[in-house]
Amino acid sequence: MRLFRGRTWLLVVLILGLSACEGAASGHTSSGVKQSPPARVTATPDPERCARLAKRGFTPCPPTPDKMQLPPTTIRNATNGAINDATAQQWGRAFQLAQAYYYWAMQNGARSALTSGILADANPNAVTNLFGTDLQDLDAAANVGGKLVYEPPGIPNTQVVVVPMALQDAMRRQGLTPKGVGVAVRLVGPTRRAIQLADGGTKPIASADATYRADVLTWGELRGDPDLGPIWFEYGYYGCDGSVRSVCQL
């Protein structure tokens, strides 16, 4: 929603006192290094699905999970045996699906999907951490009667990692819900945000070319959502800088 949020070319680590995390994560291991297939999640046709999603805060109604275009990525298990490869692949695909819904929400003005707790924690601290700049950009477009144009970055690498207790403590101090596992992601350009104006013009917001690269960590859990399918539900994210880099292992 994951990443991607808050103009990643301006990513900073929002953690204080992380020196205790240095060296907390062990070296990278992976036994499932392969390109993940374009996962398809089957869904039973349900004429009431859009009404249910509207009540939950996801409007306009997104496609069913089997119709979502998942961002291609390579999923790896970097937990040093803490979870098995099959589970890591499952979580990685759930992250892909959640990202697809996040992209769709951004590109279709589904602002409430980012704040209602359907894709991520509705705790105000988490909403600000995950979607603060996204919401600003969506509002800026709406305020001028325009539409946000979002061309997301590529995601060549996705890997499941263990979040050490020291980093979980830092999350908790920031008012965020900590989790013991996360997904570390490498983002690459090009990527762009702009406002398509009602008169046909375009107002640039920010952009990055093919040389752009950023590594980020999002922590969360797998959720089998009845309307969206198996998604990676997020509680927050950090840039993989300083002490967090040893956790991301990218």
C-alpha cells in the first residue's frame, strides 16, 4: 500500500534511537529464489460485493482479486529458516495483491480505502506513516477538480524478513503496531505523480527516472479478506537506511 507511498524518492527513516538494532539481523539466506508467477486469485461472483466494500470504505468498487494486475517481482525467503519457503511465497503474493489494490486506489481516487482499515491499520499514526503524502496528493487533485496520475515504480525484489525486537520496540514508541515479520522491497524508477487537470493540462507533482532506487520495509500480516482475497495487511513502513538496512538485507 504498500513503498511507493509518500513519494519514496524522499524517504527518510522516522526512527529515533535505533542504534540498538545494529547487527540485529543475520546475513541473507534464501532457498526460494525464483520469479514469482503472475498469481491469480479465484473469486466467486458476488453481486453484493461492491455494496459490502462501500460500507467498509472502499469506493469506487475495485475489480475482484482474479482481475487485478499484480506488479511483477521476485519473491525470496530471507528469514533464515524462521518461516518455510512456501509460506514466504504465500506472503509475497499477498503483498503483490495488496500493492495492486493500493495502486488501483491511488489511480482511481479511492481515498477512503487508504484510511478505513481495509488495506492497512486505521490507527492515525499508521495512516500518516503509510499514506500521508498519498492523501495530500489525492486531496490536491480533488481540490482543483482534477485526477491524480500515478505511475508506480517497479518492484524487482521482494523478500520476507524477520523484524528484531529492538526494531519492534522502536515501532511501538512511535505509536505503531509492531510485528515480528516484514516484507523488504526494492523499488526502481521510472515513476511519476501528476495532476490531470479538468482543462486537459497536467500539473507535475514529482517524478524520478530509471536511475531511481529505494529500499523499504513494510511490516504486517497475511489476511484472508472476504472481498479482496489474501492480502498483506500493513501496520507501517520504514526506509531501509541506517540500522534498518541490516533487517531488510537488500
